[in-house]
Amino acid sequence: MTDANETGVTRMSASIAEPSTNQTGTKPAVPAGRQLPEPCEKTTFHSMQAEGHEIRYAAKVGTILIDTPKVKPAASVFYTSFELLDANDRVNPERPVTFIFNGGPGSSTTFLLMGSIAPKRIDVPDAAPVPAAPYHLADNPHTLLPASDLVFIDAPGAGFSEILDAAKPELWSVDGDVAGFSAFIRAYLSSHHRWNSPKYVLGESYGTTRGAALAYRLQQDGVALNGLTLISNILDYAYTLDTSDQFYIGYFPTFASVARYHGRAANEVEQSEHLRAARAFANGPLRLALAAGASLPDYVRHQVAERYAELTGLDAKYVYDSDLRVVDMRFRKELLRDEGRIVGRYDGRVAGYDLDRMNDEETFVVDDAFLDPAYSSLANAYLRDELGWDRKPERVGFADFDWNATTPGKGWTWWHKQPDMTKSSWGQNIPFPNVVPDLAAAIAHQPTLKVLIGNGVYDLCTPFFQTEYDIDHLGLPKPLQGNVAFTYYPAGHMLYSSVPSLAKFSEDLKRFYASDVTGLRAIDERPAAPVPDIQL
């Protein structure tokens, strides 16, 4: 077991502790200058209709201080929690508690808080432009609160969470971020008397990178999760960094799905059949053609380009001229070029207008532009006016690190220390996050850990077929391969932005929480892959 004092962020209670002496005999620094505010928590009480009857719940907004090995205290982490109350207005400590976060990295948890499974939800148009304020917040009939208490967490430096400059080199990194979230969760369990509650984690986007690594880290820190939900996954950054053959293969079925939605392909075919064909093409002819490289005969290249175009709505000559390698941004600009529109990155159902039609680079992300002002505005109004958060710092969507900076504390440090297991390829410090080994280690160490993988079929940010590939390469023993279940939604990256998708997501989660590992078979929706024709 790893000593948290040596490798990561240490657990801390809700009050500021005196610095302790580390193994080198020196004390962690107490930062001079700006100090973090004292932790606090404010509670309000609410009621709503859920599952056919009235429920009462306590909503809490507050902060917890966490340490790093070098800085005490290092960050003030903001959370919003919702706890179901019994007939005597008490919290049941034996109920599940779920820790929820967006990704970024360095993102506040605004979208999940305002749009998914909390007791209230933003009411805005789906996959369409959103008007300016005022916005409407409504009771959420699809809240997960009847099944679990909920804790939404802002990353250090984002939302209402604050971070000291001296702590940024440690916390603004793949592994420091994971250690920081572990420290927060353990401090929350102590301060709210939830150590014996069933514990779940739900992460989205980079939050799946964090979540997979966090499941393993929590085990090392003395916390075993009952379940892990990962939606809109990116578990291995390798294929995004070098645009390898797998990059193009992983994206292809989502290209096909988006093309069908916009009426550019498979108009007479059911979506399930279209995606079956897209998967088969991506993992068969396309994979073989890309692997052949320059040795691929030209007539075969033309044939592959024709089938590619048939499934995605692109022009076959465009695909051929792209050497069968169409990057996601070019697809989004090319699909509806004749209409002068560009497809959204986070939700391929969305289409908007780009200011430079001929440039490969987009001038803005249309779906993000539609949603961000509404979510950000209503989050401020809800947290401040209804839940009573009155601290002065402005709520920020993202931590202010420089994406291009390589200096620790100025940018994000992408190195990741993988679990130190018996395989020679593990236990290494690699320059990008690949948390597939972390997830495999977490399941192997705790064979009762169940994992739910949620996927939006129109997500052009984290494509579902790449996630299927990553999970297929966990390297788990056969008896543990059933610990992971897939679910799919007719939506994008924020799979809960569509009300029908949210309703399904909520029901899937409730079934997931109520099941054990053997019950995941009834939840898993991943279609069986065709047996490859391997002739020796």
C-alpha cells in the first residue's frame, strides 16, 4: 500500500491543521500572503415530487481544505451536496453517497450539477440555440436522489474552489489532481460521518480519466468504491496525441451516426443496423486499409473511400484525397458544407455557422457557445440566491492555467504514474494519461467493483467506439470481464442534455446501484462484436 504522505495529497479535516514534519525532517510550507478562507457549510431544506411521492432533502454548499505534501493548506474545495431526509428530517448514513465531477481538466462541475441528476435542472432547448436570460430552473423528475445522496465537486481553482499559487505545481497535474480528489472525498466522509456508506463515483469526460485513476487511488488510501460510473470517456490519450490509425478507426462509427442524424447517410436504415455496419467497416476494411499504408493498391483505396463515403455522407473523392484519414474537425466542417454550417464537437446533432468556411480550424465550438452562458448564469443564480453561497470570489468555469505552458503550476502536467503491478509495462511514469491499467488494477484488487460506461452516440469529443476498444484492452481475467457494462444514449457528450436520454440514464443508474456485478449483464447494451475472420 502506498503512503499518501510520500506520493500525493494527504487527508485533512474541515479545519486548518498544524503542519506536520515529513520524513525528511522538514515541515510543509505554510504559504505567506493570501490565505484560504476558513471552511464553512450552509444548509437549506427543500421538497419535491419524485417517483410519485413527496421527498424532502437537505442541500448543502460548503468548502473543505485539503493539503499537499509541500503546502498546508493547499486548496479550498467547494462542493454542493443533496441528502435525502427521512420522516424525522434525518440523513441515513447507510444510504449510498455519490461523488460527481466534470473534467476539463480544471473544470468546475457546472454542467453535471445543473443538467443531470441533481434535484433541480436547467430547462433549455435541446440541440438548438439557447436564448439569453432569464433561464428557468425546474424540479428534476429524473434526479438520482431517491437512490443516492449526491456530492458535486469543483476542481481546485475552478468554480468556487480556490487554490494557492504554491500548490498549483502539485494539484494541477494528472496524479496530483487524483490525489487531491481522494483527499477531499476522505475529508468529506469524516466531516459528514459517511465512512460506512456505500460509495460511488461518477465522472464525465476528463472526469473519466480522473475517475478511473481515482478508483485505484482510493483503494490505496483505504476507500473501496461500490461502483464507478464513467460517461463520455477518454481513458487513453495516446491515440489523440499522435493521430494513429486507431484515432481514425475510433471516430468512424460516430461519424456515421452523426451523418445519419443529419440525413446524409442510411436514411432507410435503423440506427442500430447503421452502427453495426459502421463498426464492422471500421474494425475490418478500414483498419486493414490504414495498416497497409502506402502498399495499399490504388483501386482498393478507391473502394474503401466509396464505402467510407456511403456510411458517413462525405464525398468519396474527399475521403480518397484525405488518404482515408479524416480528422474529426474536418468531418465537422465538411458534412454540412453545402449548407454553410458546421457540426458541433460535443453534440453532433447541433449545427451552427462558422465564420471561416474554408479553414480546417473552427472559429468557435457551436454547441459549447449555445450552452455555456445559460449553464454558467443559472449556476451562479442557484448557488448564490437559492442555496445561500455568499462568498465574494467569482465563480469560474475553468482553472486559469495556460494550456500551452510546460512549467509546473503554470500549465497542466500530463505525466501519469501507472499502477506498480507485475507487468513490466506498468509502474512506469508516462508523459500522457493512460488510465486503462488503473481501471484494470482497481477491478482486479476489488472483484466486486462494478463499472458503468455511458456513451452518447453523437459525441464527437470522446467517441464511443474508442471507449469500447479501450475496455476491450483492460487485460482483465475472464471472470472479471463482466464487471463492466455499457449503456448508449441518443445524445452527445453531455448525454443528459436530452430529456429522453436523461430519463434513460437515470433509470440505468438506478438499476446499476440496485445490482451486484452478476446483475450487470441485464444492464449491458453493447452489441456482440462479429467474430473476426482470422485465417492462418
